[in-house]
Amino acid sequence: MIKVTAKKFEYSPSTITVKKGVPVVLEFTSLDRLHGFNCPALGIRSDIEPGKTNTVEFTPQKAGKFPFHCDNFCGAGHEEMKGTIIVTE
């Protein structure tokens, strides 16, 4: 399980490395307000609500670098809230 924390205007960690074909569980928490997690290339989408924990399970089927971003507007630095999932062979 990989724990991902969201807060204005960053994810921690902002780079997530996983292996192709190996199931992954992402556990999301927010430290301040509603955020989102969206990685379209891998089909991952979740709301991240303060006071709650959300989990997303997926198995990456292709190697590469895949950007993710917050898709719930969270203020003036919203556009900078992004990161990368790296899938290795």
C-alpha cells in the first residue's frame, strides 16, 4: 500500500514508482480540503476528502511515466498540484 497525502497545493509523495503487472493500492488522505486525484492514462480517479481515507486499487499494464493532477479546484495554486506515476518493467 502506498499512502498519498494531499494538501494545498501538493501531493506527498509526488512521484510514485510501481511495477508493471503488480497490483497496487493507493491510500489517499487530505490534510486541509477537498482535492482530487486523476491519472487519465492509467484510468485512476478519486476524490480526496478531509477526514476520510479513500483507496484505489489498480494493476498497471504498461510501463512508462504517467502524470496525475488534482481535478477539484482547490485555490490559486491548483494548476501546480500534480505528480507522476512511474511504472517500471
